[in-house]
Amino acid sequence: HGYFTYDPGFVSTASCESEITYIDGANGVLLHRGFPIEQLATHSNHTEMSYLLLNGEIPDKEAYETFRNSVSRHTMVHEQIVNFFKGFRRDAHPMAVLCGVAGALSAFYHDNLDITQEHDRQVSAIRLIAKMPTLAAMCYKYNIGQPFAYPRNDLDYAENFLYMMFSNPCEEYEINPVAAKAMDRIFMLHADHEQNASTSTVRLAGSTGANPFACISAGIAALWGPAHGGANEAVLNMLAEIGDESEENIQHFVDRAKDKQDAFRLMGFGHRVYRNFDPRARVMKETCDEVLEELGMGDDPQLKIAKRLEQIALEDDYFIERKLYPNVDFYSGIILRALGIPKNMFTVIFAVARTTGWISHWNEMITNGTRIGRPRQLYKGYTQRDYPDQQ
Ligand code: CMC
């Protein structure tokens, strides 16, 4: 009675059992359903990985085709969703818009949805995976004032996303295979990361039996902050603020990050679970080098600043003692910028990718049966007192 563990920030509390993703933070290991992220990033694609996260196995050819076709068939959003976009100021942050329109999907898929049925859960998952790139690209188009582009189901997941982002009715759009491959890899590297803040949010919302589309909207809200998915945008802001590549200047910013009186932190550095290299950051760095080279941007000044910053920090006692290493978002922003994606869209792209993880966790939780998530607190306020007698 009255006894429970106090664990602010949940640093040592396991909130559930899961078979989806394993992280060994001390050794920098990330496995999805047992497969190392490095192998998946090299041999798989986002669609196959979505199947894996959701269903537990790499699909055979037939299962893959069926899954791919189902995702393709569900890429369009209801035309009435356009009205939701029109309610926003055109300069609204795309994450604000995405939160709203993803949540609005719950209005379209609610009355006939029975989440206790495996079939309904699968269809919801497929709808979400299929529609998020469409909504994300619509956020961008609305923001820049161009007409929305309908999805093209002959294209792969990442190709279709780039097509909806960058095509317009006035000219032929040619997909750059280097860009599509990089985009797909960014989706894969962000697809799932066990019980992070946004996934825990989706699980907590889902534990009440709420509509899954509304739960995903809760996850998008949690992802937005700079300590979580907002870090990729924050990294580019930081690199722009650092500005010049001189050694003294970069050192100055590293020193600022160490100063506890200064709010400045190295964005894209540090992680709650990894006390070693984030394995996703290694793959991201390689991808970044490849993409910039192939796009003829190998001399990019921000890439140079990022690399030198990383080097200086990794050799600095402050970062060594605290085991702070680059995380997945240190290099992802540089790739996205090279693909022509503006930085206010970076976290939106993270949300598209993470939808797969969110909905896989939601599905696992509902399948296994769960109690409502309901943390306790350590009450520090007044004990009982009387209402003041004021004349
Ligand atoms: N720059 C400078 N100092 C840092 C940084 C940083 N980026 N990250 C942590 N520290 C220091 C922190 O001040 C503390 O020092 P001390 O022990 O002297 O008080 C120590 O390292 C431990 O940090 P913490 O804040 O207790 O760690 P946490 O687990 O609560 O926070 C984090 C983890 C990711 C929020 C934090 O490292 C951070 O703010 N990083 C920058 C933002 C970022 O890149 N976030 C993306 C995370 S990966 C993508 C995702 O999955 O969302």
C-alpha cells in the first residue's frame, strides 16, 4: 500500500514486454526482430522492414508482393482531408499540420473499426504506413503553395514520397535513384527504436483502447521536441549557427556545449540508451558521404563542420567521460538538405519512418492484451488544508 518505485524520466523502468527491437546501449547494437540494423540497411528496404517489424519475419516473395500492393492501394487520403489543410495558415510548421491531419484520419476510420480483430489492426497499420508519406508531402506542398500531388502506386515507397514532394503539374519529374535510395535508407534507420518517448506515448494512448490513428497523432506530438525527433532540424540550425569552419570557431562551440551555464548543447549528440556509437549514426555517416559525393556536393561546408565537430567532441574528456557519441540525427539532416528537403520537414520525415515502429508496437500491445498504462507519482504538494475565509 503506497509503495512504488520513483523513476523520473523512466531510466530504469521496463513498461512492457516486447519482441520487436533490441538495443544494447553499451555496445552500440540495434536489432530488429533479431536482425542487425546494418544488415537491414544494406539488404532490405523500408517496405520489407515494415512487414518485418509488424509481422516478425522477413516476408517471402509472395508475402512481400501482397504487402507492397496493399500499402500501394491505400496511399490516397480522403479528399475531405484537403479541408483540414486549408484550415491552417500556410506558414504553419509542417509538424503542427501533420499532428492535426494524422489525428483527423481517426474521423475517417472509426465507426467500423474493431481493434480486437487482427484483420482490422492489420488494415489500420497498412493504412497508416501508406498514408503518412502522402500527408507529409501534402504538408510540404501546402507550405510552399503548390498543388498537392497524388500518389503513384507504380513507384516504390521512397520514390513515391519524393515524387509527391517534388513533382508539379507543369513539368516531367524524373526520380533520381541516388536520392530515392538515400531516402529509403533514412526511412529504415528511423523505423523503430523500442520504447522511446514517442513510441511510449503511442503505447500509453493505445493502452486505453483509443483509435490507432489518434494514438499515432499523440506519437507525432511527442516526436516533435528537439530532445527527440526535432534534433535533426536542430542539428542544421546548429551547423548554420556555427557558420565558419575555422578550428577556433568549432572549438568555441564545443566549449559552449560543455558549459553548464550555457543552454547550448551539441545537437545530434548523446542518447539515453546508447553509451557508445549509435549504430544508425555509422550507417548514416556512410550514406551521407556517398550521397553528397554522388550529387557532387562532397565539399559541402556544413558537412565539413559536422565532421570536424564530431572529431573534436570525440577526443574531448567531457564527451568521453559522459559517453556522448553522435546519434542517428547528426548526419541525417545533411543528407535531407542535399536532397532538397527544407529543414522544417525533417521531423515530418522522421514521423513517416517511425509510423511503422509506432503501429507495430501498438499492434503487439493490443495483440498481447494490456492493462491501461497509469504511472504513479511522488506527491510533493500541500497536505490537506482549509479553504481560506476571505471577506
Ligand atoms: N551536449 C552537451 N552535453 C550533453 C549532451 C549534449 N548533446 N547530451 C548530454 N549531455 C550531458 C548532460 O549535460 C549531462 O551532463 P552532467 O552529467 O554533467 O549533468 C550528461 O551529459 C548526461 O545527459 P542527460 O541529459 O542526463 O541524458 P539524457 O539521457 O537525459 O538525455 C538526450 C539524452 C538525447 C536528450 C541528450 O543527450 C540530448 O539532449 N542530446 C541532444 C539532442 C539530441 O540529439 N536528441 C536526439 C536523440 S536520438 C534521436 C531520437 O531517437 O530521438
